[in-house]
Amino acid sequence: MIKIFLLITIVGAALASEPRPDFIRTPELNGDLYFKTVSVGEVTTTLFALPLAYSCALNKELSFDAATTPVIAFTSLDNSTVVRLSGLKGRLTYNFRNMLLGTVGVHIPTGTNKFSGEELLTAGNVSSRQLGFSEGALYNTIDIFGSAAAGMVFKDLGSGDLSIGLGGSFLYKGSFIPTDVADSVYDPGSEGNISLAVEYLFLAFERRNTLLLDFGVTMYGEDKYSGETFRRGNKLNWSLTAQSSVNPKIPLSLRIANYIKGANENPGRFG
């Protein structure tokens, strides 16, 4: 498996090093190398990953994307190494008259999920939010997602232009067995999101100025495992940003933001 991973790494890196096409509609394959190591006490966790993404346009309105990530993760303890192809994602995006953008996609498992007792240490550390690994999704599940976003522009409204964007998304997460120690099925809850953005561009004091308001709400379904249920609290975030410039070479930006997270139900269980 390690030889296959290294072969994919070499091929992906070679393809990603090719010059990007000038025309954005040209099919392209992009690859990145990701490496991070974190030490907590006497335990060191390391992750090496190769995110790969392919994009192409099927016609003027419809485009296709696919992505996968080969990973090697290990800790300083013996036998705690995980080598796998971390899922395959496919997505179709439809652009309707540059006003409405619709997306539908699926995440397809590319391997088993039953980690051994030794592997669980590495898998848990890599997926830990506190350690901040950005490529730490090692479990493979059948996930289905869809979204829609619409935008409108109002020209010459007052002294500037007003743009309004509204979007919504839904993610269905499939169940899986996380460990070979027990055959308990973990059934994660689905997620829904609603986002709103309002931007106003205007000229004042012979400068281009921007006011931007972002607002988002994310709602979570119930997670189920071994007869227990766990629901993450919904979250709400907003931000207000003002941008201008002191002179053409010195930009000026002011941002106020807030993030609110609801209480988890059954917080005694680690979710």
C-alpha cells in the first residue's frame, strides 16, 4: 500500500507541476503536498497527504469536479500507522444565467473504516479539532451533498452598487463502523446551512469603498452510536467588514465578527 501511495504522489506532483492553462474552461488536474507534525507530551503525530483535484467544463453551464486525498499518518508509538486513499468526491455544478448556481455531489468510500486499536490513536489525533490537521478526514463514508446559491446586483443605487447573495446547502452523512474492536455502527447526523451576503461598493473622498455583511446559520442532526444520541449545538456567525485605502498603496480594513455556538445535547459523551 505504501508503494502505491508513493506512486500516486510522484505522478500527482508531476501533473500538478505542469503550467496552468490560460483558459479556465480547459480541463486541469491540481495537486498539493501537505505535511504537518504536532507533539503533545511524549506523543508526536504526523500527517503527510497529497490532495488531488480534477476539474473540467462539460458545456457552457455545466462543470464537473473530482477530488481524492492519499494520506499517510502515524504517531511516535509503535504500529500506529494509517495509510489510505481518503475517499473520492465527485461534483456537478450548474450555472443558470450567472444568477443561480446549483451543486450536487457524492463522497464515495475507497476503503474500509475499521481501525485497529493501535490505529485509533493516530486516527483520533489527526481528526482532533484542537490539533488543527486540515487533511484529517480519514474515515470513508457515503455522503451526499447539494447546494444552491443566487445573487443579484442593483446598479447605481445611491452612490454605488449593491449586491445580494443567498445560499443554502444540505449534507447527508452515511453510517460506518469506526473500529474493529467492536461492531457498533456510528451514524452521524446530517447538516444544513443557510448563508446571506450583502455588499455595497461606492465612491467617497475619491476612493473606492466597500461594506460587506456576512451571515450564516448551520444546523446539525443527531449522531447515533451504541444506542446513544448526541446532537451538536447549532452555530450562528456574522461579520461586518469595511474596506477603503489611505492612499493607492496603503489599504485600510476594519472587521467586526461574532461566532455563537449552541450547547451540545448529551455533552458527557465525546462526539
